[in-house]
Amino acid sequence: MKKQNLFSNYLYQLLYQVLVLVIPLILSPYLARTLRESALGIYTYVNSVAHFFVVAANLGIEIHGKRVIAKSTEKEDTLSRTFWSLFALHVAVSLAVLLVYLLFVALFAGPLENQAIYQIETIYVVSAMFDITWLFYGLENFSSVVKKNALVKIVECILIFSLVKEPADLGKYTWICAGSMFAGQAIMLPQAIRVVRPVKFTALDVRRHIKPLFSLSVVAFSVTLYTVLDKTLLGLMSTLENVAYYEYSHKIVLVPLMIVNVLGKVMMPRACRLVALKKEKEQKSQLQYAFLFTTGISMGAVFGLLAVSGLFARIYYGPAFAVCGTVIASMSPLVYIIGIGGILRSQYIIPNGMDRQFNACILLNAFINLTLNILLIPILGIYGAVIGSLAAELFGLCYQIVLCRKAVRVGMIFDTFLPFAGIGVMMCIAVRLLSGFLPQTAAGLLAEIVAGMVLYIALSCIYIRRHDPELITIGIDQLSFRSWRK
């Protein structure tokens, strides 16, 4: 299969992530006013439980799959055996997990209303069996995934607006969300059969995937512990309304975070090949550009959220969700912390096969998050969960910097962090001052956002042009793939 260049992959993935984010942003205020906080709390809680089973079914296939496919593209026979042996193992594990989920629902689903939602979420768990996006990402063919899933997301949005009108429609909402997830995964299988012809494979082909998959499943499950367990514990130790507030605050923080993470996702297969070819200089150059891009976007997002979160929550979600303003502001540092950690993982740790060290990092992250959640949620409620997430992610970033010390200097990170943080502070202050002269309406909020973006982008461009013009050249080389062709 012909590979797309990095710039095309980035655009496809960025456009898809924008769509994935824009649709929830369109739906969120509608759902906040129709389903309301109690029904949304039930859905979020049950979905968080089902998500653990989806992660168990997927093992660490997203990371391992992309990595082995990216390294198998030169020989068609090797590529075919790699894919089909890995897919067979994935199906077997998914079926076992599905049986465990059905047993869990039968024994522990709780109240009758929750049981119905758990049963519908079975479709979500089944969808994990058909998740083969790792094949197309490993082949650097992002357009196939993006086009088909974009269509599914648009249909999902239309169905929600058409059918979900009140809290009693929670079952319909769950059917739509779970069904769209299943459709988005299953729709890729026919193309996979055309791209990678079915071949015979041996038990040895399957066995060679078991160790790295289960090793990386520790990473995937531990990440879930400190990204999804927050909502599960809030539901168990606090109120379902707090689960809804936390989830809908997190949705806003995810917008800039996903945009930042797109770069690491599309550049990881290339980083794997650079490592395989021992091109250390090119890998470091790619890493340097990734730091610049990630820091620039994330610092603007962090201080932008700090500037407008209060007014945004009241206008966007309505008075019932006003508390989300403070929660969003508290969560905003996650954009930078997770963004930089993602670059370290995708550009150095995973390509260099540092699975054991990374597993240790993730397990410690999960332990910190779990411990702080248990200790703080009963006392601080929703803010206990926020503190747990911040502490775990900050520890994880520091640990990963230590793992990458051969290629990454702490000074390299601070050299990009301090200027953009300074620009972010100036932007935040300017927006807050401007807010005093504008009406506290949607039009006023839009004016604040636009003014902050224009100011931040202008100051950032001035800084880069005067102090680091060579980084612009690095970025152009990376996006155009010039450095790879040399």
C-alpha cells in the first residue's frame, strides 16, 4: 500500500479529531438540557465500567499493532502473517472478555435502570473485537480510518438530535453511542481483507505476539485506571451528579489535548522506522519539532481555559453545570502535562522498545491516582479526583523525562515551556481585563476567545521568528518528509 506523507496524515487525523471533538461539543449542551445530570451520571458511570472490559479486550494492541505493522511493510507475506495472526489472537481474547462482561452484568449490575444500560453497553464491548485501526495507522494510511469513521460520527449526531428528547431516552442514547462505536470498528474489516490478503499462519506466529501484547496491556489497563477510574470512584464514593460534572468538564479539556496528541499519533510509525534504521539524528530532530508544536498549542490552551472557563460553563452547559467552570480551570494543566508525556512516549519510549520501563511508570501512575482518589474524593469530592489526576500525570511526566535522558535534556523542555508560558500569562491577563468591558453573554464569550487566540498566536509567531527561526525549518522538513527522503 502506498504511504501518505506526514503532512497528509496529520491533516486527515487532525480533521477527524476535530470532528470527533466538535460533535460532542455540539451535543454536550443539548444533552445537558435534555438528559440532565442524573441520567448523564448513570450513563457516564456505566460506560466507565464497560470501558475497562473494552481495554481488557484490546490488550495493548493499539501500540503493539502499529509498531509491528510499521516494521513489516517491506515484505507482503510478512505483513499478512503479522496482521492475521495478531487479529486471530485479538478475537480470541475479546470473546473471553465478552463472556466475563456478561457474567459481571448478570451478577453485579445493580439497580434495574443501570442493568438495562449495562446490557446495551454489551455492543460497546463487542466493538473491541473489530478494532483494527492499528493496521491502517501502522501502514500510515490514515485517510481510510478517517473517512469511514467521520461518516459514522455524523450519523450518530443526527440520530441523537432526532431521538433523544428527555431523561427517559437514556436507553436510546446508549443504543446510539454503542451502535456507532461498533459500526465505526466493523466498517474497516472489509478494506483490511482487501489490503492484507488472508494467509495461513502458525501457532508460532500467534505466540510471538502474546508477550508484548500482555506486557503492553498493563500499560493500557493502568492508563485506564487513572483516566476512567476517576469517574467510577466518583460514582461509588460521591454522587452521580458529580460524575456528570467531572465528565463534562473533562470533555472541554480533551478538545485541545486531542489536537495536541494528533501529532504524536501520526509521527509514531515514522519514529519506529527511524529507530529501526538507526537514524538517531533524524529522530532527535523530529522530537525537537514535536516539543515546539506541543508546547505552543498546549500553553495557549491552558491559559485560555483559565481565562474563560467560568463564563464558558455557565453559557455553554447552563446554570445547572456552573460548577464545571472551576473544574475545567483546575484540570487545564493536564493539557500540557499529558501532551509532553505523549510526545516522549510516541517519539522515543515506544519506538525504542522500552516497554518494561514504561510499564513501571504507568503502574506507579495508577497507584498514585488510585490512592489519592480513595483518600481525597470522600473529603473533597470532585476536586479530589482532579488532584489525583494532576499528581499522577505530573509524576508520569517526570519519570518519562528520566527514561528519555539520553535524547532529551530537561533544558530542552524548559527552553520551550518558559517563553510560551509567559505568552500564555499575558494572554490570560489581557482576556480577563477585556472581560470587564464585555457583556457576560455568548457574544461576549466569543469575543474573549477570539481576542485571546489572536493575541497568543501573534506573540508566539513574533517569539519564534526572533529567537528560534530554525525550528520553523525543522517543522517544514518534518511535515514535508524531506528529512526522510534524504
